[in-house]
Amino acid sequence: MTATTTRADLQRPDGSALRVLVVDDESTLSELLSMALRYEGWEVRTAADGLEAVRTARSFRPDAVVLDIMLPDIDGLEVLRRLRADSTEVPVLFLTAKDAVEDRVAGLTAGGDDYVTKPFSLEEVVARLRSLVRRSGLAAAKQEPVLSVGDLVLDEDSHEVFRGGEEVKLTATEFELLRYLMRNPRRVLSKAQILDRVWNYDFGGQANIVELYVSYLRRKIDAGRAPMIHTVRGAGYVLKPAPAEPAA
């Protein structure tokens, strides 16, 4: 399966990214998991202990949780009980360093949906989560290949872009940047998020590359028209439909 197909699968029916909460007190592991999941298209939050996990889940409202059983305060089973007490049926993937049958049974009996045993591959966790959200029906069944925001249309299959019915020629990177913006209309995307999604960390946080390509897009998408790509000072960029022109 290609990365593009995976990202298309991991979206809500409204086109927004699915949310995952990663709970583990090993910061290196959390960072690696977060990186892998963001690359696959998830919106990620992390928590380093059980109480933080419960608080974050209440505000973040994740679509899935990756939950270590062994935590420094309350354990993962107690975290899950509290999540369920909040009337949430969010799918939970347990991480455990234990391979004993009783630990697996305890996790699943408590209401967990699946588990992986440490050490594990990042690809395995991503695949298990993808399976969980499909089973739960959270992800969109099928994404249409044509994205539309106002009078801007992007065809993911043919790689054609039109603004007001006129074709706009884009480079491969410009196309990928525009696709990300159009999959998140009216949502402010930070330079870091754009780097993660479009450049896959290849530029090591050089935000100026984002500014450069946003300027390229603006010249092609917004030139001579009402602007659709907007800068939100200190926050990032947002794409939204241009206001309708007043009738003559």
C-alpha cells in the first residue's frame, strides 16, 4: 500500500485527519511513534503518564489510543477504565513489555481492542491502528479523488488543478502542498505540520522552504483573483474559499 493511499484511508468522512493519543513514559519511543503516525496522516498528541492521558483524552477526543500498560502513576488498565467511564468507545491498542498470556487477557478483558508486545516495529503499530479504525467505522469508507474548495478543484488521480475553470500547472511539490491545504480547508496548518506532511522531515525543520513554496502557490493559485491562501501570523497558513464577488 502506498503512503498516499494510507493517508486517504486515515481521514474522517469530513476530510479531517483522524486523531490518536500516544501514551508512554519512554519519550524516545513516543517521539518515534508520533513521527511515524504523523507521516501516515494522523493528528497526534502524547502523554507521559496515566493521569495526563485521561486529561488529554477529555480535551483532545482522540479517535484511537496507543496505551502502554506500565505507566509511572496509574497503569494502562486503569486509564482505560477511566476512558470507558467517560462513555468513550475509542479503540485502544495496548503496548506491553510483558508477553504473559494473563497480561494479554487482562488488557482485552478490560476493554482494549488489540495489543502489541515490545519490542515492536513502527510499521506493526501503524498497521494495527489502521485495522482498528477500519473495524470501528471511524475512517471514511472511500475518498473521492477530486477535492473542491470554493472554485478551486484538484484531481488526485490526474494531478490536474483548476481555479475558476482554468487549469493551473503545478510542480509535484506544489501539488502535494496544495493537496494538504485542500484536505484541511479552513484549518490553520503550522509550518512544522506542513514540513512533516509534504517534505517528510527531509529539510530538518527549515521553515523557509514552506514560505518559499507557499509563495510559489500563491502566484499560481491566487494571481489576479481573490486570495484563498492566507497567512495567520505566528500560527501558519490556511486555505479557504474566496468570498463571492458581488453581482454587477
